[in-house]
Amino acid sequence: PVQVTKICCIGAGYVGGPTCAVIALKCPHIQVTIVDLSQPRIDAWNSEDFELPIYEPGLVDVVKGCRGRNLFFSTDVDKGIKEADLIFVSVNTPTKKSGVGAGYAADLNYVELATRQIASVAESSKIVVEKSTVPCRTAESMRTILEANSKPGCRFDILSNPEFLAEGTAISDLFTPDRVLIGSLQTQEGKDACQSLAEVYSNWVPRERILTVGLWSSELSKLAANAMLAQRISSVNALSAICEATGANIDEVAGAVGFDSRVGPKFLKASVGFGGSCFQKDILNLVYLSESLHLPEVAAYWRQVVDLNEYQKRRFGKRIVDTMFNTITGKRIAVLGFAFKADTGDTRESAAITLIRDFLSERARINVYDPKVPESQIWLDLEEARPDIKLDAIQKQVSICQSAMEACADAEAIVIATEWKEFKEIDWEAVYANMKKPAFVFDGRLLLDAAALTKIGFKVTTIGRPSHIV
Ligand code: NAI
């Protein structure tokens, strides 16, 4: 097996950035260069004051520990490719917006362009690693492209090494992963390439957590893992609707179910619905794959996980309107949290966007506060969510605030859309004093102490519990 000394990562996003920064930190003998087409993104990674393009707890310290030593960020993609013996492809693979498979299939254009660039630039043999989440058998297309375009004497071994980090806990997930999965062809060359990459991880990951499997199993495992995680959330959210109608309490039900060691307690928190760039996209990808394989029942099964999530978001929005005497027109609503979950600034597929989109249609006035999402990102997302109206019309209805206190002032309702810890620590007595009465709180994340808020005087509505009963 080749001893890896230089790594290039194509794509300096949420995955490529943290993953390869941690490799650089843990492997001081390996030079790691992370490249991206986006100049602003690379500039931010290189910024003197460490204003990195993504927020992730602990990330700044990792970058501080090795940037300029054996970790480099650059827009010179060709140079990065030429120098490396191992290349991670960590570019975005969003859901296709048009053409065949629109709305379901993964858009592999970025993966293909990166692959073609590797083929045309490489002057020596490379190990090419799929880090992006891709449909099953993408490695085969990559190999065909690489072999058809390579220079004489260059061979390419392709590995699948999907990333299982979760945003918000990326650094601790990377430091102590549950497992690292590496898929390769079961040829001698494939197994050797697999060993080379396993060697890199073994600098800090125990060998028994480095799983080596076939290429197609590896690709499918990533889709399967995300589908099963999201399915747990949709299952518990489906039960939350039953709780609201019966008087059962979803936290108690989930707790009781999770005590079963076969089920386990994690990932059983009811909420306004899952978000993030991956769950929905990867399940739709699995649905598309199932349909392409003529397995309509399988496709329908997984599609329901996404459908239920949409239902949950809509249902929560409707419950808010119903509770506020069937109209929120002209009413001021404070939306606390805009990121798709706590401890990240990422807003992709955030439930907050769906809620605010619906509040806009109801002609409410909306105050938004999020501790990490930049103002410009909020406007971009709302503009995209409501392509039918102009941004200045949206800005007449929506204000972005600098604190939770400011967002709640004079509001008639507060909606918890993201489970930021700081929302637990708000001075709720003071907030109550500044609100119109009755003062409503809608907890979409089961974050707050409903009994304490009710005691102050709030009318509290929580996912998975009947209205106003504590
Ligand atoms: P991202 O959008 O944050 O980053 C992708 C980056 O690739 C962008 O900065 C883009 O400019 C760059 N890029 C695209 N084509 C390029 C090219 N030809 N040359 C150089 N740079 C190029 O995406 P993110 O979130 O990092 O996701 C990347 C992949 O990882 C996706 O396939 C995703 O499904 C997967 N993934 C994401 C996770 C997450 O939590 N965000 C977790 C696990 C996997």
C-alpha cells in the first residue's frame, strides 16, 4: 500500500473543511490542502482573525493548531490535485432541481466536474476518495471517467469513505467517530488503496472502528444510515400527533420506549421536524434509487419518512394559527432560532424557513433572532422560500433582531424553532412583562420548562402534548 504523505480535499464546505482539518491536526506528518472554487470561502478559512466560513464548536482551535503548518486552504485546485497522493472529493451533491429525477435524484454534476478535473490534471497515480454522499454505484462512473481521460502511467484507485459527522458536533464526532467506513473494490489494488486510507485514520481512530467493506455497500450504508436516523424522528413525530390528541406526553412515551435496549434512547426527541442538508436529500435519493430498481413499495416506504416530516412542520404552523384565535394577521410573532438545529449556523432545509414562509402568507409580522446565522443568509433563505414576492415586501413583514429579548419585545407569540441552549436561559419574567397578553409560547423543540412558563402566565403549547395542559 502507498504511504500517504500529501492529501488534497476538493470542497471546503461543512464536510471537507472540518474533516480534513482534523486529519491535518492528527497527522502532522501529512500535508493537507483543502481547495475550493469559491474565493470568499477560501479567504474566510485563511482569515487572520479566524472568522471561518462555518460555525462549529471547537473548529477554530483545530484550524489554529495546524493552519500554515501542514494545513492549507487554496483556490488553486489544479496544484492541489497534482501534488497529492490521495484526493477527497467532498463537493456538494444537492437534489436535482430539473431534468430526469428532478426533486429526487442527486445532482452529480459537481462530483463529475471534480472527477474530470482530477483526470485532466493528474500526472501521477492517485487514490480518489468519494467523501460526498452519492448514489450507489457512483464510484463506477467516476472510474470510467478517470480511466477514459487519464495520462499514460497514471492509475486511479477509487474508494468510498462516507462521512458520518453531524453538524453541531462535527469536531467531537471526528475525534472519536463511532466508525470510519471505507469501501473498495475487492481486488488487490482496491484492498491496498483501502489500507493506505485506513493507515491515515489509524493515527487516532482505533483499528476496530475502521470498517472495510465493498464499494457498493459503503455507498449504500451512508444513505441507509441517514434514512434510518430520519425514520426514527418521523416515527416519534407521528406519535407526537397522537399524544396531542389524547393527553399522552411524547417525552414520557419516547422515554419509556427508549428504555428498551433494542430501541435505545437516542434520536427519539419529537420536534417541529428535521432539517439540514442531508436527511431529506439522502432519503429522496434512496427513493429514486428504489424506483429505478423497480421497487415501488420500497420507494413508498422511505418517501413516507419525508412526507411525515413535511406534515409535522405544516401541522405545527397550523396549530399556532388555531391557538391564536384562528388569525395571526398583523400580529407580531417572535421566531427564536433560524438554524436547522443548535450549534450550527447552517440553515439548509431549516424548519424555521417553512414556519416563516407560512406566517408570511398569513400576513403576520415576524421578528427573527438566531445567535449564529448571518442576517444576509436569512434574507437569502426567505427570498428563496417566497419567490412570488419581492425581498422588500418580505422585509416589510420581517425584522431581524440582535437578541432574543429584542425579538420578543411587544410580540404576541414566541415560537422556538431551534433548540439553542441560550433560549432556556432567557429571563422569561422580563419577556412576559414586555409582551402583549395573552402571551403565547410555542415550543417546537421541547426545550423549555412548560410548567415554569405557565406559572409566569404564558399560554404554552408544546409539540406532543395537548394545548395548555402541563
Ligand atoms: P458544501 O456546499 O458546504 O461544500 C461543498 C463545497 O464544494 C462548496 O464550497 C463548493 O464551492 C465546493 N465545490 C463544488 N464543486 C467544486 C469543484 N469542482 N472544485 C472545487 N470545489 C468545488 O457541502 P457539504 O455540506 O460540505 O456537503 C458535501 C458532501 O458531503 C455532500 O455530498 C453531503 O451530502 C455530504 N455530507 C454532508 C454532511 C453535512 O453535515 N453537511 C454530513 C455528511 C455528508
